[in-house]
Amino acid sequence: MAAAHNQPARMSTIDHPLGVGAASPLKVPEPKRTRFAFYLLRTAEALAVAAFVSFCVIWVQAQASAPGVSRLSGDFVSFWTAGQLVLEGRAADAYVRLPHLLLQLALHGDPTWGYLAFFYPPFFLLLCAGFALLAYFPALCLWLATGCAAYVAALRGLLLKSLGENSRVWVLFLGYPAVMINASYGQNGFLSTALLGAAAVWLDRWPLLAGVCFGCLSYKPQLGIIVPLALATAGRWRCFAAAAATVLALSAAATLAFGPGIWPAFFAGMAEARRSWMEPANPLYLQYWVTVYGALRLHGGPLVLAYAAQAVVGVAAACALVYALRLRPAAVRSGRAEVAAIAACVPFCSPFLLEYDLLILAVPMAWLLGEALRDGFRPGERIALVAAYLAPALFKVTLFDHAMKLFVIAAAGLLFVAVLRRMMFEARPCNLTSADAPLLDGRMPPRAPS
């Protein structure tokens, strides 16, 4: 370490283009940029923590000032009341509008809320029943707190694999706007992201555990459409088998708990959801969709055109993912890269994703950022990361007849391309030195001698 401080400070890989070596004709930037990058990263981390803490304070104040059940995080009402139906021995009624709606009205007492439908497979009812053992507000707090903790743990583990134990870059993802959006709905984006992040961390070393995570992701089937194809293409057969076994085990557990009749009720509920929620041209609902299908329907596109466009985009994204998985160098095969690519592909594979589902993009962003901070940013990666990070906030902009909502699809596409490109091309071995380490562990980079 002492010798390192006696030498001129070397440029950190945070600003060093991948593949530019000592013989490169490109001019190496001055060390001053290293200090700028240090301050920029530390400032971004501080802003992310401030945004997260501010939201938590506002959330607590809103809940405390509400006369009854607050509409903030109100989607959890659907999960909690579905769990109550399970505890009452009426699990199948979670998929029937009238009994489920009556229980929701009994909870919040406000008919202007409307009906919060339950679209999930029967085994998700087991989790809902566990939360319904508590009163509503403690259950909501536990739902969000444990989900957020799992989300943070998964992303922290993902980044530590790239940057080492001293990195605190993971705090950037506390301020990711999708965190606040998901919490404000009381939705399950934390759970989905935690499962994908854990699968990324474990796929190489513990493929069976990664398979369990993928299997549990089937609680939201639209997020797992691409998973079997991707695992098969990547030759992750142990993970594939574990995922399939997990889905079968969860289905068997639901059948034993609720009886075989739960499945006809579930499929009837799915058919009703398609007729009443997915296909009608309802701008009040479609404004929350983040898919090509949703964008076309929101702007008056015919149903057939919306389905066709979504199919074209989905097939193209799946083909790109398969191509990248098949052509990636065997020497740099990485489970973290593969799951990041899978997560980045998900928004293009299903017509039914809402804005809180954008939280899963934290997984490919965390992987790409970790690799770039370690090995250097490639052209376009900064733009892709910033666009994807800000996309959930910009999705809220309603200017130009909601045309700005298309930005989220473009941003997700940029991130997907950036992840595939980095996964396909061989990365340089990590050469972090004592001059580079301060950017990752929080110490000030040394000044170059005058």
C-alpha cells in the first residue's frame, strides 16, 4: 500500500474504457476525473438514501393521519382479504368478485375504492394466509419491511460479487424510483426482485437453490415465461429441474391445503380477469401498464394489433436472449450475467406488467453497474443505466397524451441490449489496485503528484 502512494495515481476502471490497454492510442484521462467520479458516486449514494428515508417518513405520516385504512399501499388489501378468506375456509372465494369485494368493504368501508381483484395461483394464498394472521396494518408493515429487506439483501449480494466486501454501491438501489412506487401500491415487486436477485447470486454455486427461487417466481407466472427457455439454452439443467420440482411441490401443497376445487376457481378467475381487466380499453387501468400491448391499447390500438405487436416484441427479445446465451464465451460463463439477462428480458415477454413490476430491472442494473465499476464502462452503458433508473419516475409523466410512457419501454430495451452485449463479450480480468480501491470502499482517491 505504501508503494502505491509513492507512484502517480492510476486512473480507476470506473472511467477506463474496456479493452483500452497501455498500448492504446486513446489518451488516458487525468486523475482529476477519478476524484470527480468518486464524488459523483458518493453524492448519488447520499441522494438515494435521502430519497428512501424521506419516502419512509412520508409513508408513516400518511398512514398515521388516515382515518381508517389508507389508500397508500392499498393493493395489499387484496392480499390480506384473500388470506382472510383462506382462514375462514373459503379459499376459492378469493377468485370470486362478490365475496372478495364484500370482505374488502368490511375492512376499509369505502365503496369508492372499487374491487381489488386477486389474480395469483393458489399457492400464493398460503403466503397471504400467513400475513392475514395479523391485523391489517401490522401485516402491511411486515409485508413491506420483509420484502424490502429481501430486496436489499439480494442486490447487495449481487454487487458484492462484483465489487467486494467494502462496496456500498447497493444503497443506490434504495433510491430507485420503482422502490417507492412498489411500496406506495403495497405490491409484490420486492418479492419478485428478491427471488431473481437470489437466483443470480446462487446459480453458479448452488443451482438447486437458484432453481427454488425460479420456481417460487411462478407465483407471478408472467414474470417467468422466459425462464424455462433461458435455463435450457444455458444448459442449467439442475436449476431447471429444481425450478420444475418447486412448481410441482407448491401446486401439490395448494391442492392439499385447499382441495382440488381450488384450481377450477383459479382458472375461471383468470378467464374473468382477461375479459374484465386485460382486454377492455380502459384508460384508467391501462395507464399503469409498461408493455407494448398496454401502450397500444392506451392509445386506442385494436386488440388484435396490440397482441400481435406484443408477440413480435416478445419473440424478438427471446431470440436475442437465446442468441446471447449460446454465443457467450465459455471462459466467462456467469450465472449472475445469465439471470441479469433473463430479468432484463422479462418486460418484453408478457403483455401484462404494471409499473411496480419495473422493480425487477434493479437486478440487471445492479449486475451491469457492478461489472462496469470493476472493469470500466463501455459506450452507451451509462445512458442505459441512467435511463432505466429514471424510467419509473418518467413513466408518471402524462404529457403529450401519455406519450412519455413509451420512454420506459425504450429504456428497458437499452438496458437489455447493454446487458446482452456485456455478457456476450469476454471481460477483462479484474485488476483493481490501491489507486482504484477508494472508489469502491469509500476512501478518498490519492492525488497525483504535481
